[in-house]
Amino acid sequence: MAQVKFNGTVYKVSQGQTVLDTLLENQQDIANSCRAGACQSCLMQVTKGVVPEASQNGLKDSYKAKGYFLACSCKPEEDIDVCLPDTEQLRVEASVSQLNMLADDVVELKLKTSRPFEYFSGQYVTLWRDKRLGRSYSLASLPGVDEDLIFHIKLIPGGAFSSWVHNELNIGDTVFIQGPAGDCFYTQGNIDKNILLIGTGTGLAPLYGIVRDAIQSNHQGEIHLFHGGLNPSGLYLHEQLESLSREHANFYYHPCVLKADSLTSKNIIEGDIANVALQSIPDMKGWKAYLCGDPELVNKLRKQIFLAGCNMNDIYADPFLHA
Amino acid sequence: MSSLYERLGGEPAVDAAVDIFYRKVLSDDRVNGFFDAVDMEAQAAKQKGFLTMVFGGPNNYTGKDMREGHKHLVERGLNDSHVDAIIELLGGTLKELGVADADIQEVADLANSVRDDVLNR
């Protein structure tokens, strides 16, 4: 049985347990959020011994070289010494420059970072309220065009972070940023490839960034964005996207709702977003696809899009996990 | 004379075959119940291992691995008809990629050679 040493104490790691499980069970205060190896909130550093490769999946090479790993995905095979990383180095300080309501339950949060921050639209970062509470959000902004980092924060009933943003955060307040991570972004080259983007709710945030990145990169293939909401008020960027599609002949915006009403514009399609998209584009051979939002929908779509002919390596899926 | 794996085109050929083969498997009601489509990347990695083996490429599978890996599926009813279906889909994949009939037969023979281990008998 492997042992993990943290803050001078040695803990036994039971078979199949992770470092995070072990430390939490022993009342050690380790920040964490998704517990699925995505959000990087539980980043730790190994100072002695070797951690399994799986616990460094998705980390930057410079992080791997420094011995950073994800405690939630680390089932140690040998004895290791670990510590919490120096958060000063990992987290960038930012101040709130704008807070705008995009819908009843979606806030657009704009942050100005204290030092230059490199990212691609569509990647995600962890936003920290303080040393303990952090959540992952995707970047809707476009580097070089938008001065600020832009996030769409959906209010989750009972959600500690989103309630704080909606109810307590003010312009000028400080938020800390860690990241970016994720490979859901526009890649240069292949400008003639057709692109399909499907997202529900605030799954639109990364897709909006990717669409603008593609257009800015002078993408020549067709770009089809399907955004789904329960009802028309969930289509929170409807006007911006309609005008974007008027300005760019190769960009097509397909708004979808599960339930339309008598006031719903005739441009909005009623139905299941997966069916709507697959009926509009039955053959996806040679396409590139980006899927963001509800995990169940993302997984279902990934399979259907693959079966419709898209290469597995051309499907970028970003299921939104809730802490 | 070159090996089967070399004639088929090595790893790039396996990569080209994985998507086509896995798509056929997921679309085929005879066998798709045995494949979990939730973790598609992990599934694709397993398909790649399988295809590398039946292409005659480098692999470290043992009979024991084959038995352990399919035990839970045999308990769920995996039988000869499913192995036949997989070999048929494999042949269809290779045909699409323009592989010669004699080589397809050789691949099918390799797949058949692990049939008893896969079915745990």
C-alpha cells in the first residue's frame, strides 16, 4: 500500500483511492471542484517520488516538469511526498471591469488581469473567489480583440460560486484566475473545413469565442452554430448572433428551443437540438465539431456526429461538469 | 517478403481503420449493445489495440488478457455470432480501405485465432 506524506504527516492510501480522497478523509483542507481531472482546482506538487502519468493528463509541459499533478486523478503506486503549489505563482489577479445581465440567470463577467494572460477562445480557467472556492468557466472573449477576459456565469440554485457572482460581486472587486486549460478552441490551418458548433445554455460561451476566432482568422468553410435553450429567453445572445450571421456569409446561426410560444420568432426552431442539427447536416464527413454544455447531451451528440461521418479526432467535446 | 502489418501500411493504416471500424460497430445492432459509447476515446484506444493485433502488428496481448477482458461480456451473452459479426465488419472496413482479399483473409484468420480466448472456453 502506498503512502502519501503531506505537511509532515504520513497517510496510507487505500487500494483504488486517490490522493485527494485520502487527504480529505483525514480532514486536510484541499481545494477541489470537479473531481474528474478537468478543472485543475486540486492541483498539487510532488516533491519526492513519482506520480502516475494519468494524474498529469492535460497539464502543460512546464507544469509536468515542476511535478504538478491532479490529486483527484492520482492513485499513487509508490510512496510520495506532496505539497500544495505556490498559489502566488499559479494564479493571476484580476479585477472586475463589468457585470452585465445577459438573461435572468446569466451574467456576463468581464475581468481585467494584472499581467498579460495568454489563452485561446474556448479554453477554460478556474476562477477563484478566495483560496478555497474556485469553479471552472470557459472563455468567451477573443484575445487581441477583447481587452478583458469574458465569461458567462449561469446562476445555479444553491451554487456557492455563481450565487456570489450574481449577488455579491461588484465592479472593482478582485478575482483570481488559474489556467487556461482545455483543447476546445479554433486551430489555424484547414480554413476550408466546415465547422459545426453545438451548445446548450452557457455552453454558448466557448462557442461564441471560437466562432469569432474563426471569423477573425478569415475561415472560408461554413460555420454552423446551434444554440439551444429551454425557451426563447435562454437564447441570450440571439441579437448579436443574428447580426453576426448577417455580416458574414459563411456563418449560420441556428437558434433552437425545446418549447416555443406564440411570441417566439419564426426564425427560432422548436425541437431537440441534437435532432435539429443532424437533420440540417446529415453528412458530417470532413467536418470539425465543437460540443459544449450538458454532459448527457454532449456524449449523445459525440456519438451521433461520429456516426454521421465526422472523424473522432475532429470532435472537440467539453461537457460542463457541475461541482 | 514483407509482413502483413507492413503490407497493410502499419500504424497509419490502423489509425485510418479505427474510425471506420468503430463507426460500423456502433451502427450494427447485432453487436453495438456490447460497446459503451460514453467513453468513446477509451473505446477507440481499445479498438486500436485490437486492430493492431489482427493486422499482425506489435502487441503484448496474452490469452489471459483476452479472457479477462471479455469475461463480463460473455456473462452478458457474447457468443460466436457476435465474433462472426465483428470479423465481418472488420472485413468490410478493410475492403473500404482497398485491402486485397488475401490479406483480409489473413486478418480474419488472426482474429479467429483468439476466438476461444475471447469467448472464455
